[in-house]
Amino acid sequence: MASKLNRALALIDEAHALDPNKVTIGGSEVPYELHYAQKMTKYLQVRAPNAAEVLRLAIRAQHFRRWETPRSSYPMTRPGYHAWRTFLKKRQAEQAFQICRDCGYSEEEAERVAALIRKEDLKQDEETQVLEDVACLVFLDDQFEEFEKEHNEEKIINILRKTWGKMSERGHELALAMPMAGRPQELVQKALSP
């Protein structure tokens, strides 16, 4: 019989596989959120290879069913963006909590997964910081190139500086070790220069 971790991960991935948004990876179309979750797990292995089960679950469920509440469903303003992110964190945490409970995790373990997804105590909680580092690394590796095509340089540099400020020293080391060239590299260098 599958372990509760494997059952929970399978349920999370089943939901990710329903994402109608696709990305082409190695010539095959993959649901975007499944791709994102797999990238999150890949970077967790690099950032914290001995991560506890609760962190592994939170990492995998961080964008749980996110496509159901698109960014466009909130005003395209800064307060609208923050309201959207706040709603998503709460919703994703509640859904992940229920999956964990359904798979045999205790209420305390399931709540810990939910707290990590909500990113509680960032900078004070090591596991929350690891989750934030991993999310930032995935952004830089997987989303940044497309993102930089859609926004002006000032906005991109501002976002890169905010992203950098959320990361730990270990996160910085991993980010600087990423292969980056051309415009993305130039923008990162500008963002990190005094």
C-alpha cells in the first residue's frame, strides 16, 4: 500500500494535471501547474534534500488549483494583486490541509502544511524560508524570461530586488549559480548592483 506521503502527492498531482494551461517541455504538452509543482520539488531537492514530509507536501501544493482563480479575476492594481495572492494562499492552504487529513496526516501535520503554504513567519521559520527560496528559484529559472518580455525594465528590476530580498543567503548562492545569459542576466546584474 502506498504511503500517506505518496497518496497525498498523487492527489495533489492529479489536481495539477487538470490545469487547462499547457507548457511544452521536451516536445510534449504538460499542464502548467504540474510542471510548476515538479520544478518546485526539483529545487527543493537542491535547497533542502532532507526536507520533512510537511515541507515536501507544501512545496508540491504551493500553487494548488491556482488556475481556477486567474489574476484577471481581481483588479489589475497593486491592491488587487495583493488581494488575489492573499485569497490564493488561504484557499490553497485549506485544500492542501484537507488532502493531508484525507491521507492520514494528523491535524497538526496538516495545519503545518497549510501554514507553510500561507508562508507564515517568513524569515523566522526555516521551512517557510526554504519554500520562499524554492519559489524564487523557480521564478528565476522557469518564469523570468517570459515575464521580462511583458514588463518594462524599471518594473522588472524592482521585482527582482523584492525577490532577492525575500531569499536567504543559501537561496542567493543557488540563484547566482543558475545559468543565465543575455537580457535576463543583464537585468539581474542591474537589480543587484548598488
